[in-house]
Amino acid sequence: MALATTGRAEAVTYSVDQVLPFDPIGEARRNWELNDWRATDAMSAATSITRANQLVMARINEALAPFDLTFSRFEALALLHFTRRGSLPLGKMGDRLMVHPTSVTNAIDRLERDELVRRVPHADDRRTVLAEITDEGRRVVAKAADALADIEFGLAGLSAETLRALDDAIFTLRHDAGDFADEESR
């Protein structure tokens, strides 16, 4: 997996185009086994999940590029689109998207610059600022959602059964890690 920096210290991308003549995760597994290191299956699974995330995110971001969106900005727009009033406090957005408040601020800054959202004061709490989706934001997020559906969110080629099994396994991992409390929330 070749690293390619994009010029900023915090922005690192991973090669998705390079085709190796061998499976590097399989090679790592063999090396772990040869060295009698523990948790070989967990290492292989974690490394596979990490690599799969890189591949899926590259496909998602490619599908969103025509809309000048990243996945994080798409998620923010989708969240606002799904609300009853089309607006939420920025803090609540961070909680729902499970990201740091700075990430929400950065996403909303960019979406506001692109006129897909606007900041509005909260009607009952002067200290609270709401992000509100615009009509253009609703149009763009619907088209972007179609583009993601067209590529099956980067998972095209996996059967419905495999997708459900993968989702169930990761659901269990997330629940057991304390990502959410209510196991019945599905």
C-alpha cells in the first residue's frame, strides 16, 4: 500500500490503483505466523477492514467529485435533509455524525460557501447556531445520493447476503465498542 501525501501534513491518501503481484495482507499474515506473533486473525481482519475502507472511500469520493462534495459533506447534507425542519444545531450534528465539532464546523463552512447550507440563529436559544439546508442543497444531496446508489456505495459486486453479513459483523463490533447503547436501534 503506497502512501501518497497531498502536500498537507494531515492529508494522506493511499494508492488504490497499484496492483501488486501478491496479497500484502496475506504476506503479513504469513510473517506474523512465522514469527509466532499473537492475534494473527485479528491483525489480518483489522488490516483488511482498513484497506477496504481506503478502497470504498476512494470510490465514494470519486462518485461525489462531480458535486464538489466529500463524503463528510455529503453526510452533513443528508442529515439536514432528513430532519423535519431541514436544520440542526452544529453540536447535535457532530453527535449524530460521530465527529469532532471542528469537523462539523469545517464541513458547514464549505457547504455554506457553496450555498448548500446557511447558518441561522436558533429561535429559542441565542447561543445556538443552526445549519439549515438550502433548496440547492436538497437538489445536490438527492443527485449525490443517486450517484452513490449507482456505485452501491463502493461495494458493487458483493451479494445482498454478503452485505448483510458484513453489516451485522460490523454492527456487533460497533455496539461492543460502545458506539451506541441500544442494540435494538436497527
